[in-house]
Amino acid sequence: MPKWALIFACLLVFALGVPPLSMAQSSDTQVAVDEIVISGNRRVAAGTVMSYLPVRVGDRVTRSSLSIALERLYETGLFKDIDITLDGQVVRVSVVENPIINRINIEGNDVISDERLMEFLDIQPRRVYTRELALEATQRLLDIYQASGRYAAVIEPQIIELDENRVDLAFVVDEGPLIKISAITFSGNEMFADRVLKRTISSREQKWWAFFSAGDKYDEARLDYDVRLLRQFYLSRGYADIEVSRVQGGLLPGRTGFAVNFILEEGQRYRVENIDVSSEIENIDIEALQQTFDFGDEGWYDVRALEQGLLDITNTLGSFGYAFVSVEPEVVTNPETGFLDIAVRIGKARKNFVERIEIVNNVRTLDSVIRRELELVEGDAFNQIKLDKSIRNVRNLGFFSDVSVRNLAGSSEDQTITQVIVEEQSTGELSLGIGYSSLESASVALGIDERNFLGTGRAFSFSADVSNKRANVRVGLAEPYLFGRNLTGRASVFNDRVKRSTVSTNSTGVDFGVSFSAADDIYHRVDYELSQSKTTEKSTKATSITGENGKNILKSAARYTVGQDKLDSRFDPTEGTLLELRQELAGIGGDAQFYKVTLRGAYYRPFNFNTFFLGTRGRIGTVSGLGEDVTQSQRFFLGGRDVRGFDLSGIGPRDTGSNTAVGGNSVMSGTVELVSSIGLSQDLNMRWTIFSDFGSVWGTDFPNGVTGADDSSIRTSLGVGLLWDTVVGPLSFYWANPVSKESHDQTKTFQFSIGTRL
């Protein structure tokens, strides 16, 4: 073939293989839209489709712009198939609609209820169904099961197609077994053994006997908390460079449990060498602030001591009127020397005044009920100590599950807005209790109690308590601010029956009084009681001692109580002091003629950063007859809850002929105890206690011909106890052994109670 023919043939093939320029650019050719046609839609109106379509009649479009329109329609979730074509100057949109959900079912679930699972689904009937929607809902359900420890759960979404493009959506659940933590290991720990670190964290390895514990459940949030606990453990022991990370080991073979590993870099242990406090606030005693830090005699760094010192500085400055103070610490370590320095910088601040006090979240309780407990009022100079006391006062009302405070910037730099934030809790209670005590056997209690009637702070109560040792019924009313003043008025009627050994006393009467608080947590209370009592004795031998057998004795008595209460809580104190003097004078008419005085006190102190609590409490008292002998019902009795290790009324004067406890004219008792939860499961709300009780009651004059035992020697006991707060009420178990006692005393080594705390 000639060369020119070959060249011509190649050019011809090339020309045929390359499209014309107009064809190559046709995809970007702009076309003016004359009409838009929607087809395939049955439920979704054509206008709705048009509203999502970014194309209008008259627009100039290209094929690439139509691709964008296609994406916009898919994003609506209304359609499972869409086709957009350009036919000349007509845009044709053909759609296939997604079905509508007719009904939602959950099948196969036993551990978690349908109602709870449906709350997390966030899907309602008549919603458009998409596969993505079903997958997201499935993951939410899996998250619920994994949070409850069921990591082997499998959930499969299924649809049942119905007519009119509807579907029933079902989630088929295989909950699987409850998978717990089988192994907890630590890597990099050289200074502390695994067993020590395991006691530090809240997670626990699964044990067959720990069926009440929730700590062995695999929980991501709990494990993150464990990382913080481990850091706190090392930082409180001098290891300022500690690094802790957690590596999830995952499910063990066969899905039998989880293995969790914590990786630690302990670093070096440091002592504190220098503490430098600097302040931009003038006239502040820097040396006094530096003394707030206490790192012990050996000076090992302890982050808890650092945090406590910073808190003390903040509170001290707050008591001077500085509401917003920046107190920033900086810790500088020196690995070569093993010492570190702490620099505390106090930022510039101005004294503040309370511009406004806001009460937040009190739905039921009136503002005035809360405000009258506050030591600060609007316009006062800000004072952190008074604010802390105010919050304690509000907590002690018992109306709220939580009370907190938040200080906000006011209208100017020297003004602050103080918010008192409360969380209401139920204050009305209808209770029927059945209890058992080793001291009083079975008991039944019925109570109706409203501590915050209509949110006014007024209280109404009815109680009935019956056991083989007592039968008490009481109805009472209380007005916390009588006549609009800081006076609490009380009135009640009662009937009390008490049995001691062979002696029973029945008393019926009324009492009423007022109380008020003064400065520095000092309170006063004045009461008057008018009652009539009758004592009966099974043994005639004790008649001359009690002096009451078969007699109706009218008692008209006035009581005055003064005390100082600095306890952090009236219900479960852990810090503070209490000192109270109570005097009672009977003889303002009536038959009873005596004067009784009782002094009691308490001291509580937390130490080792609130991991241990030391408590001491005690009382002394005496009663004297006014022109006549003191009768049995007016005397003191001791034992049981007061001095554990001894029976009720097991200590003190006793008629040896009838073996009857007759009480004494003088009494003293006390307790020293240590309480902690260290070593016990935090999930069980359990605490242990080591205690020593002591006391004595004495001073009964035995007539001629009556054989009695009366000794003023001090009895003591040592014991241990377990305190357990359960859903059915507090449980108390005590084992106490009398160390010193008299031959006529009656002992009881083990005591326990359900529904009341000894």
C-alpha cells in the first residue's frame, strides 16, 4: 500500500474516533427549562417535590446541575429511588416513595421493658421509613443493652410490607447473657500491688458470692471514673507525674466476660519543698494563707491537701467579701532532687455586695420559706461563711434532695447575683413499717407526716409505734415561724406505754412550746407538759422502790433547753459539734415534784480526706425530788442503744428480789466510734464501725427490808458494727462485749435492728 494511502487511512480512523466539539461539550450545555414534570408520587404532593427541587421554570440548567438536584431530593429521605432526565427543554422527575411506618414492635426482650426501649427509639408511627433510620434506631437499642452489661445482645430490624406503601417495623432482640468483668489487670505498677489498686477502683471482678454488687458490670463511664480514681490514688501519695490510661481487653473467648487492663506510668515520688502564695489583692495576710496547706510531717505531695488548701483560701477570701476570686496553683517538679514547688496565684478582685438573691427550681415551696433561712439579704456585703451557713440551714429543712449555690456577675463589678438552687423532694409520707430488734422483738409503726404543708414549711405528724416494750401514739403540729418571727411553735397530744422488766407505765398528756435560734448556732426551747401517768407492777416486792404502783400521778412540768448546734447535718452528721443543756421542773401544780437536768454533747470530725469519721457523744444527768422521793418514771435508765453490750435497762439499780430495773437518780454515758466504708462495696451503701460505749446510772435509795443492788462504777464495752442503708430502710448490726460490768447487770452481746438505727 502506498504511504499516502496508509496515512490517509490513519487520519480517517482518528477523525471517526473523535466526536465533534459541540458533542464533547454537550454535558455542560445550558438549556432553558420550559416545563418540569413530576411523576410516580402518590403520597407526597407535587408541590412538595418542587419545593425541594433547586430548579424552576425559566432556569438555565446543565446535566451537572441536575445531578445536584438529584442529591437534594435524596437528602429529604422521602424517596428510595429518583430519576431526573432532561428531555429537550423539559425536566422529568420520576420518584419512588419510601414507605410509611404503620406500627413499631419490639420482640424478644425480657430484661428491659418495651416502654423503656421505645423511649430511646425516637421513632413514631406515620414516619417515613428509611434503612438508615432503622440502623440508627438499632444502634440506640444496642447502646442501652451495652450500658446494662449485655454486650452480646443482637438486634435485627425487620419490615413487613403492607398495602398502600406502608410497613410494620419490628426489632427482633436476642438479649444474650449478662457479661461482666472477669479480669482486671494493671501494667507498669511497680510501687503498688495489683490487689491494692483493685481496692482503689470502683469496678470489680465477677465473684459468685457478690450477687448484690453492680461493680462487676462492664461500664465505660465507670471505667473512666476508675482512671480518675487511680490518678487520685497516686497523686495523694506523692506521685505528681502519674499517667494512667485504660486499654479495653475486649470480650474473652466464648463471650464469657470482659478483660480490662490499666496501663500506668508511676513516675517519681515527690516531697513539697516550697509553697509560694502571691496576691494581687491588697492587705491580705500571705503568711496566714500559706499556713493553710498541710502536707504532713514528712512533706509528701498530696493533691487532696493542695485542693483543701485552695478551698480554704477561697473561703477565707469569700469571708472578706470577695465573691469572684481566681486562685490558680502551679506545680513544678524537679525529678533530679525529688522535690517540687507549689506557686499559688491569687488574681485581682473587688469586694462584692449581694445585688439579688434568686431561688431556683422551687416548684412547691414558697420563696419566703427558703429566704427566711438565709443569713444574707440583698444589699449585704458578700460573705462566704454566711452563705455556707445559709445553705446548711436550707438543707436542714429536709424539704430538698439537693441544695447548691451559684454566684453570678451582677450589674457592676462590685455586685453579685446569688442563686440558691434546690431540688424538691417529697415531704409527705405515709408509712407502715414492720421491724425487728433483738432488744424489743417485733414492732409495727404507722406514720403520717407532712413536713412542708402546702409549701409553707408547717408540719403535721401522726405516729403510732407498738412493740412488746412500748406502745406510743402522738399527734403533733409545728409552725416554724410563729407570728412571723424566728419562733417555732409546737403542740402535741400523746399516749405512751412503756414496759421495763416487771413494771409498766401508761402516760397521757399534751405538751406545747416554742423554740428560737440566736447567733452562732445557739438555740433555745421552752416547753410545758401536762400529763397523767399510772404505773403497775407485777411484783409487789418492788412497790416500795418505785413508789407509783397503782397511783394516778398528775405531772405539770416546764422544760427549758439551750444548746449550740454546729453539726453539718441533723440527720447524718460527719463534722461539727453539739452541746445542749436541758432542765425540767415539775411541781407547778400536780403530783410530781422534781427537778431534772441533762447535759449532752457530740463531736464529729472527718479525717484522711473524708474517708474516716470520728464521732464522740455523751450525756450526764441528775434528778432530785422536791420535798418527796423521786418515783421510778422520773429516773434514768441505761443500756441497750446507749451502752451496747448490755440489755435494755440492763445497767444500774435493780430490785434483786424481783430482778426489776428501778432506774437511778444520776446517769452518765458516752460513745467513741470510728466509721468508714473503706474495704466495702460502694454499691451497697455499707459502712463499718469500731466503737467503745461506757456509762453508769446510780443513786436509788432502797427502803428498809428491800434487797437492792446499786453501784456507781462505770461499765464499758468494746464492739464492732455494720451499717447498711437499704431500700427497706437502714439495717444495723452490732457485736459488743462488756469489758467492765457488775454481777447484777444484764448483757446482750449482739444487737440488730431493721428500720431504725441503733
